[in-house]
Amino acid sequence: MDHINGLSQILGSNLITEREQKIPYMTDASYYQGDLPLAVALPDTPEQVAAVMKYCQDNSVPVVARGGGTALTGSSIPLKEMLVISLAKFDKVLEVHPEDRYAVVEPGVKLDNLNQHLSRYGFFYPPDPASSIAATVGGSISTNAGGLRASMYGTTKNWILGLEVVLPSGNIIHTGGKVLKRTAGYDLTALLVGAEGTLGIITKAIVKIWPLVESKGRILAYYDTIEKVGSSISELKGKGITPLIAEFMDKITMHSLSETRGLTFPEGASYMLIVDIASTRESIDRELKQAEEVLRKFNPISTEITTDQAAMDRIYEARKGAYSSLLSERSSMSERVVIGDIVVPASELPMALKESEEKARKYKLTVALFGHISDGNIHANIYADIADQDHMSRVEGFQHDFAMIAIKHGGSVSAEHGVGLEKKELLIMEFEETGNQYMMEIMKSIRKAFDPKGIMNRGKMFDQ
Amino acid sequence: MISDLLEELDSEVSKCISCGFCESVCPTLPAAGYDLWKGARGRVIMGRELLSSVQNHGSLNVSDSFYSCLDCHACLYVCPAGVNAGKVSHLSKSVIAGNGISGNRNPLAEMMASVTMRYMNPLGIREKCAEWFQGMEVDTGSGDLLYTGNMYQLMAYTHGMNRLREKIGKGMSRRMSSLISRFPWLIKLAPMKRDETASRRMDQSLSNIALLLRKSGISFNYLGKEEPYPGTFIYDLGYLNLFREYAGKVAKILRDSGAKRIITIDPHTYDLLKNVYPEYVEDFGIEVVHYLDLIEGSAFKGGNENITYHEPCHFSLREQAYNRPLETLRSVASVNLPPRSGRRTKCCGGPDELLFPELTHKISQNRYEELQETTPQKIVTACPICFSNLNKGPEVIEIGDYLVSKLKN
């Protein structure tokens, strides 16, 4: 109660303390259910964030920062009397400088809103997680989100030039700057990207922006085996063609999109490949045909090309919502969808995909596969009956083996969703399997340097 | 009845994976300072809590979460799992109104339901609602019944009611509402002030709608001071048993008038009569149209004036989108749509005006700015609630008024 008084003095009406109002903050997009937070802070200035952080450090109050609440590994849910600090009120695009290729953005701006704003200038911010309609700039920086366009543009880390960050001490630091290159000491900007709120709270970001593509088109290709899907993409990239996006989905996913979005697919199609090509108006048709020819080498059931924007938008939106749509395919009300997220080098995809399917069969689990295939990112969506102990232990076994597939093929246990609560053990496993045990010690030292009392998102990423 | 509602609620909330897509289009969330329980995802989460509380006989103070929902259904069209947070709110309000959980009934909602049941008008002012028609002729023998549902007329009272509530304070307002809900005749003693400017404007719009119908050769009947309010509040606030009874009475009045076809003039009444009445009134069976269905395009002179059209939720965000207003406007002007339009249109905030006026103020201001950015010269609305809330400058015009200005001489 004392803490509520102390925080009220800083935040006034920007503090939520009623039990019912705190309940929605116990959840994010993962299947984890957090604890009821101590309170929810909704600060509206960096100075207010700084005052809250100083109070929390002085009084050892644990905190968790929240962006759009779209995390898939439980990284934004509160544990054990944490104070939730929501950055939702930081919702403005502050500056746009097309000539210098950057924009200054507050962390609570949703990614789609940012891109809608930038489109007025003929520019965009490429990181494009499937949750971009709801995910925020701050949250996506904190998880180093990837997404559909990572195929061509890379992940969030490639697009962050600088950050304003409130440290647990209440000090405000500014990393990086408004320039496209900078070599001045340790790159703390890079360190903070993907830190999952364990080092500080982002209150402003300088993001790199890029001109909108002039023209784009889409190839839809349907296959009967997963190896053919993987081989098609490897061949495409081997030929020097870099897709704007390259997504695949399996039969379960396609069926869920038929149910929830009314999409239709060719008879007999077990896998769908979505390949977008970006080019100039003059060359787009030629380049689409070239890419289609490559995909046709692997005996697809059918292929089609479209440049119709409305049709492209419909499929794009459906793909982005696939994770949620999958719930329509569950066999009982107590089933949830646990989303696995690994990455392997693209050339290893055919084998990694095949092995993933084998593991699902081994554990007798229903697993829907989709992912950002061009950058080797596979999402295994496991139907998990959280009320069934045996079922959950098989889910755990699959998650372990799925992670091992990534490690075996030279990839990682987490491609773009972060570690959060879900992958703490898998992170340790990755370090151990790759002979990098000392990495954990370095990470703990870094965390301690930023957060000596360990109040920042305690219990996430790794145990202190 | 409560068990049916709970089952339906369970079925809706259990489809949700909590991805948060719905929050991005929910107008009340930013207006409420991003307090999650007043956003779409928060309401689905609170729907789960409500279920659990009812089943375990727990206590939960949750009504503001659901009553603040605008029922716009914008959330439904971005949800990858087809969850309708608006439906969750409506079902939850119905559980509350049906005493499924104690301590959550809203006094103002109770008052509106109670007064409507007694006077067939939420403010007990049916006579005043007929004043606009004085001096006009009706065709009592016509099977076409012009049905205003009192919606335009009531708009002249909402701001006044809010000013009164501000003046007497929240506590007193709740006490007064509780008292009136028990003794509805007390509404007649309440110092309800009509905004005369708004009233004149609304009366003008009603007259223009009548003129448009006549110009298209439609001869119609009108019930005047006998015209009942359709019961929108009772339904929206979740008083489903009362609504069933009330809608039956309204349907009888409409049938007894000899109506073969009901000509509605606003989206809320149109949606309620067309989509909800058939579910609640046995053999409702009367054809329901919107007046723009009957307006002949040949009555207008063409034009290419640049206008922005704000699409009402009850036209664009219902299962069957009703696009006749947009088509009609396109025949007389060059219509621009704001970034959020069609299945993504954004509510004006109006449905919250009586219970959460501060939310309405913020939402309508925000929407007005978006519309202004699209075409600053002229903004056309097709709903009296939208007009009333977006009428923040001389450029805002009601569709009936606009169309009359485009009539051939």
C-alpha cells in the first residue's frame, strides 16, 4: 500500500490500482497467464518514467514494461507484484526526415500506424511482424521483431539508429543518433534491441526509414510435400532472387484461414508458398515470371501470379492473423496454441522442415507449420491441451526437439519472438550445445551493470 | 436465460487468443487513456472474468468495461479468429441486466430502460418528438410508414442532459437516476433542457427527408405523437427480456397503423428493425427499408463537389453492409473517404454519450479531425448521432440536408 501512495504522488491519475482494471494486464498474446500486478503505471513523459524508475529502484519494486501486449513468449506479463509500466501514451510520431532517412518515434506508436504516417512521405519502416497492427515500436525493438519483410530488409536491429532509454536508476540516456553510421564506443543501441525490457525502458526511438517499393506482385504456389517448398525457396535465392516476402503455410493453417477468412485453396494442396517480388513498374511482370519459373521446377500443384492489390491485401492480412485463426482448428476448448519459433540457414530448410514434421508425429501432436521461409524461420504452432499433464509434457518434448533441430542445422532456438518465460531453458541449451556457456555469464554481468538491484522484468530471459 | 447468455459468452471469449489486433481499432481505448479494460481485448478478458465470477459466485466490479463499449463492431473486422468484442460486451451487459451478477447495474441505464418502458420514449417526450411535422400532411391510407424512431428529435436533449449531470455531480446523478428508474413518472419533473439550435437543425433534417421522399413520389403515413421509440437503448444496454416485451408493443403499433413497409431514416433504427426485431418479435414480417432506398437518382443534379463521407457503424460494420448512402452521394458529388472507412470505419463515439460523455468528446474530436484532414470543406454524415457528435464546424452537414441542396429545381 505504501508503494501505491509513493507511486500515486508521481503519477497521479496515471496510476491504475483497482483490481478489475489491472486484470487485462495479466495477459499478452502468449499462452502464459501472469500474476495480478501491484499497479499499472501509464506515464506520459520520459521524466515521469524516470521518476517511477527511481522510486522502484530505491524501493526494490520489480517492474515490467508493456507495449502492445503482443509478445508470444510471456515477456510482457507481470509476475509476483510487479509494477506494469505501459508505454501506450507515448503514441506520437515526432519527426520524419526523408532526406536523412530517419524518423523519431515514441515507443507506443503501433507499427501499422507508423507506416500509415510514413506513407504520406512515400516512405516506410520495414520491420513487419505479423502483429504489426497491434505491436508497438517499443515492444518490437525490445524483442528485435522480424516478420514478413525480414526476407529483404532484415529484422528490427537493422533499422534502429538511436534510443532514448530510462535506466532503473532514473537516469535518461541517449544512445546512437540521427545518422546512418556511427562508431563511437560500444554500440549500446544494438545491445538494447532485443533486451526484452531487462535493461531499461525505451521512451523514444530514432528509426531508419526507406522509400516505398515502386511496384510489387505475388506468386502463389501450392505443393504436396514440405521438402519441395523448402527446395523451391533455396533455389530461388540461389538464383539471386530476393523476395520481398516469402511465406509458407501448411494444410492445417490453410484450413483455418478458409474457416475464419473465407479463403479458398486448390484441391490437393498440402502447402502454400506466398512469394512477393518488388521491382520497378517496367520490370515487375518479367521478374514475377522469372520467379514463377523457378518455383515451377519443383512440380507444384499449381501456381498463380497476381498484382491485384485488394487480393494481395486479403491474403497478407490472413497470413498475419494466422496464429489467431489457428484456434478455430482445435479439437477441445481447453486447447491453446503454443507457437514455436526457430531459425535455420535457408539452405537447411528442406531438412529442418521434414524433421519438424517427424517430431510432431513422434510426440503425437497436432502441429501447424507456417513461417517466414526465405530467412529460414519456421513457426511450429502446437495445439496444447493445458489441462492435460501428459499432453503438456509431450508439448515440452516437442519444443525441446524442435529447438535441437535449429541448433543441429546451425540456427537458433529463437528467431524473432525473443526468450521471455518460454525459452529460458532453450537459451541455456543453445549456449551449451554450441560451446558458449560463458555467454550467460556475460549477459548476467551486462544486466547487473544496467540494473544492479535486478528490478527490470525479473524472471524473464534468464534467472538471475 | 442467464445460462444461455453465459454459454454464448463462453463460446465467444474462448475463441480469443488475446493477440490484441482488436485494440488497434477500438475507439474507446485511446479515449480512456489506454486503460485496457475499456478496450476491445480488455473486454474479452473481462468477459472471461465475468463468466468465472458468475460460476464461482464471486464479486466483480466490471460494468464500466462493458457499458463503455460503443457496439461499433470495428473489432470484429480485424480479428483473425472472428471474435466480436462488441458481442462480448452486449452479452455481458445482458448478464448484468439479468441479475447474473450483483452490484453492477448502472443506474442511468436502468433509468433509460424504465422510462422507455413506461412512455415508449427514453425521456418521456413523444409529443415533443412530433413537433417537427406540424403543418405537414400525411397519407393515412398509405402502406408506407415514415418511422423516425424519435432519433433525430432526441439529439436536441443529450447535450443538455450531460450539462445537467455535470452540474449536479456524478453521485447525485446516479441517485436521481436510481429514483427515476423506480418511479419513471419523475422524468416529467426533471429539468431537461432542449438545445433549441440543435432542435431546429434536426427538425430541418427531418423535413428535408420528408421532402426527398415526396420528390420521389412516395406518399407516406406518419404516427406523429403516437410514434414509439424503437427500443434501441433497451436492447443495447442488455435488457433483453424487457426488449422482447417492448419490441412486441412497438410491432403491434406499427402493424395496427396498417404499415406494409416501414421507412426508417437513421442507421440505428434501420439496423434494429431489420436485423434484431425479427429475432425478438414473432412473425414481425413487415418490410423495413431506409428512405434512401426509395429516393430516385433522377431527382438530383449531378456534381463533382469534393466532400468527405463519414460512414455510420450500423451501416458499414454490420453483417450486411448498407452502402446506399455512399452510392447516392457518389451520384451527386465527388466523395472522399477517410483512411478508416468501409469495414474499417470509425465510430463517432456517440453511443457512449449518455454514460461516458468524456469518452464521446475525445472520440468525436479525434474522428472530426480525421475527417477534416480528408476534405476540410464539407463533411457529410448519415446518422443523427454521428451528426450531433461530429458537428464541430459549419462544414458538417447531414445527408438529407445535403441531398436537398442537390435537388433539381
